[in-house]
Amino acid sequence: MIKLRACRVCKRVTEEMKCPVCNGDTVLEWKGYLFILQPDKSSVAKKAGIKEAGEYAIKVR
């Protein structure tokens, strides 16, 4: 079973120990899931401050 991790800095969801986008540390303790396809057209992405398409956690501990 694959354990997904979330970056503490940008909240990107990944399987890696370091975030591939910002090189921040990732943790296993996170909640919520956002899948953003078109951040420029998404009101949710704008509210969350997301500028790149991808998978994001809502809350990271």
C-alpha cells in the first residue's frame, strides 16, 4: 500500500520524503484532498493560493 505524504510548505501531495516542487519536508499527517486541474479558472485554487495544477492537502500537521 502506498502512503501519500504532504509537503509542509506548499501542501503538495506526493510519495516522496522531500517535495519535488519546493524541496520542503513531507509528513504523513494531513487531512483533506484537493485535485486542481485548472488553477487559473478555479475559485477554490485562488482561495487556497494554489497556482499550479496538482494534488494538494487541505490541512498539514
